[in-house]
Amino acid sequence: MSPERESEYAELHAYLDFYSTHISGIDPDNAIHPTNVGKRIVQQFGRSQALDALKQAVNDTVEELADRPAEYVQRLDASLRELGIITVSEIRRRYAASYKRILRRGKIKTETEYYIIAGVLADFSSLATDEERTILDGLVADYERGA
């Protein structure tokens, strides 16, 4: 794999390991822990396919957290950032279909979508550009006005 894909693999692996252990409460020694499943995928199919599986698993965590209030995600992001792990908000920005759908539509329709966008805005470690943040600020303002 390219250095970029190796880096992506490492950051997603660290995130999923943290999430599975500390949020989902899966014992790291358990065979079903995603870290252990990932090792088996690497052995059987290689790192490239393991990266694809990681992306899918990480996106599943985004869906699991979709109904959590912004404050919960902000606290989780802070814990991840403190450990040098990619944040939930950055993962949402990069991988979540719902985030991309909101941007294409140009409108926040639900409270869940509001939390997704608010989380990205609150995460200053996110790689969102200034232009993207301006668009997101506008979406939030419109939603809060009831537009």
C-alpha cells in the first residue's frame, strides 16, 4: 500500500481499537474485538482489503453515534485528541455518507444531522477547510433559524 493508505490504516485502526474497547466495551483479548478480526483479515486477504473493512467498521461507529448529543461527541473527541487518535468528528467529515449527503443537499433537515455538522464545527483538529467551515456555519445558522 502507498504511504498515505498505510497512514490511513494506522489512524483508523487506532480509532476503532479505542472505540471497540472503551465505547463498545469489548475485551481486547476477545476474538470478536475488531483489532483481532482485523489481524485475521490482514493474514487472509492483505492490508488493502483490511483497510476497506476498517473504513466500513469505522462508518458503522458513526452511525452508532448519530443520535448522541453534540456534547457527548465533543467529550469523546477531546478524549481521542488527547490520545493522538483521529476524532469522531473528523471521521464523520471524511467518511460518513450522511455528512456528504447534507453538504450536497445544502440543508440540515433533522436534529441528528444538526449534531453531525455541529460536531465537525466544534472539532478544531478536523481537516475541514475554512471554506467548508463557512458552509457548515451557514447550514447551522439556517437550521437554528428554522429556515
